Amino acid sequence: MTTLHTLFIMAFTHEKLTNQALMAVARLAANQLAEKDQAFAQKMGMLGQRTTITFSNQQYTPIFHTLPGMETTLGGWLKKENIVFKPVKGENFFLSALKDPQNRENYFLFYFHFLSNLHPNHPEERS
């Protein structure tokens, strides 16, 4: 059995957002994606009181931030958190785009980090 331990949300926005604004737009992006994607909605339904939600906000630069570039940035952040980044689109990794009031696309990457019932010192427990 696995348990959802942490939801990592990395936002690529045109302007740096305050923490409060970041949480609000991330929730909006998540709600919008949950309406369209049943797998994402199911994962969001697994959020519990012990689930940690961690945010990061990056300033979006269209030349640099292609989808592979955004995935690499997310992977680098997770590496600093000692999490092995093994994205499987539609299972533990999801992408959402949301337009801001200026009609610019902002991107939200959602990575669901699960723990199994392995012994805490087992090498796969952090993956």
C-alpha cells in the first residue's frame, strides 16, 4: 500500500507571486485540471491531513521554459529535497496551464510523491 506523502507544485508565472497569491492560483489551476482529468482528480482526492503541500514559484521565460526545461527545473528542486524524480504523466505528474488577467499562459507542474509501507531505511522509500 502506498500513501501520498507530499504534493509538490511548481508554478511558472510571468511575475513572482506572493505566497498567498501563489496558493490561490495553484488551487484554481488544480480545480480546473481536476474537472478535465479524472486521474488528477483521483490523486487530489488522496490529499489528507498528513499530506504536505510544497510550493515553488519560478519566473516564466518562454525561451528557456519549454516543457522539458520545466520538468528539469522541477527535478532539480526535488533533488534538493532528497526526492528521486520519477515522473509518469497521468500517474504522479501532471501539467496545467492557466491564463492570467493579461492573457498570458502560466504553467503549474504537480508532482505527487508517494511512500510505500517499506521499512523507512529501505533505499526505495525516498523515491
